[in-house]
Amino acid sequence: MLDIVALLTDQDDYTKTRNYWKYLKAKLKKENIELVSATTQLKFLAPDGKKRLVDMLDYKGIILLGKEFPGK
């Protein structure tokens, strides 16, 4: 999920990308946008060796997310 947001925002800083996704996710949830309900969390192994919950989207969710970035 963050890799898609990083691509759409042309951002290579992980922290900035993560913060932007948190902001966008809260905004979409507040606006009752379907994308947030389509987000699933799965546990993945992080670089620090711990398993962390990560937001995941299916193809439809990726398309919906892309529509939130009209300039892309």
C-alpha cells in the first residue's frame, strides 16, 4: 500500500509516505469513501525483523486509490 502511495506522490521518504497515507486514510474514512472499507490489514515481516500490520488493497482498491490523485 505504501509503495503505491509513494509512487503516486513521487515520495521516497518512508516516514513522509506513511504519514501521508495515515492522513489520507483518515480523510477518506471521514468522507465515507468506499476505499477505506476495502482496506485489509495483513502481517508482514518488517526490516527490523518484527511482524507488523500493513494495509493491503485488491485491484479495485488500487484503482480507487489512484482516483484520489487526479494529477497522476
